Amino acid sequence: MLEAGFSAAAKEKARSVVESFEKFIQEHKDEIAALQILYSRPYSQRLTLKGIKDLAAAIEKPPRGWTPQVLWRAYETLEKSKVRGAGGKVLADIVSLVRFALHQDNELRPFHDQVNERFAQWIAQQEKKGRKFSDEQRHWLEAIRDHIAASLAIQVDDFDYVPFAQRGGLGKANQVFGEDLGPLLNEMNKVLAA
């Protein structure tokens, strides 16, 4: 009998967290840049890591104290059949949480999983169009994909940092992709972080 009581209490607490989070999103949609972008479909601007950090700081402030993991667990407690994977572990998962809360996505999945899926679709589309990537290009593209999954976007300046700097940085990326690098980055930002 204790187990049933605990489960009911856990569900009630989760319901309170989810309802409060969704109310917070609604009430602050005009104040927080990341929420403004996530509310606009199609997106009027690109999400930035700074915007997501600002949103994370806002939801973590007392009295809320929410983290992506706390929110993820609350949704999992209430809607286990719609929650995929163990999310909430990286900052970018806030995007998945907000999209799910806004009912833009039918399932709550880690942002990284969504980016991986979009990447696989994008690669398949490129190959269908007759564009082939060398093994070296594929390794670079996978690193770019992973960077977007963690940081929401990639910029030329990012090639100064790990893992890109270890591979030769922007100079090497330019050698590998040539004049296609700039358009390729723009396209990947648009497609993968959609």
C-alpha cells in the first residue's frame, strides 16, 4: 500500500512541475529570446546557445529550481509512453522540453537524437541528389553534427576549438570542403537544429 501512495504523490508532484513549467513558458514567451524563437513557426531566427543558457538560468531561479533533468523526469512520470531516451542531461535538451510542452513535438526525445535523425535524413537526401562525401568529409560532417547537437549551431569561429582544432581547424576544413564550406555550414545549421 505504501508503493501506491508514493506513486500517487510522485505523479502529483510531477503534474505540478509540468503545469508550472508550461505556465511559465506561456507567461514569459515575450520576454525570453529563446522562447520567442521557439514560439515562432517557422523560426524567425536561429536559436543560440546563449539564448538557451538564458532560458536555463530563468527556469532555475528560485522558487522554481528546475533543471532539464527535473523537467524530463516530470514528463516521464506523467507521459512515459511519449518520452524516449534519457534526456535532460545536456543544455540543448531544453529545446526538446519546450517543443514538447508547446505540443510542437508529439514525443519528448533528447535533442541529440533528433539532430542525429535529421543528419541521417540529410545525408540520404544529399546522396539521392548524387552528392557523395569522402570518408574524411564524413568525419568532419559528423563532428559538425555533434557540435550542433550540443551547441544548437556551428559558426566559423567554432573551428578554433576542440574537436575541430585537433583536426587542423578552419584551414583544414576549407581544404576538405573548399568553397562549399560556408553554404554547407548554413544548410546544416538550418536542417539539423530545425
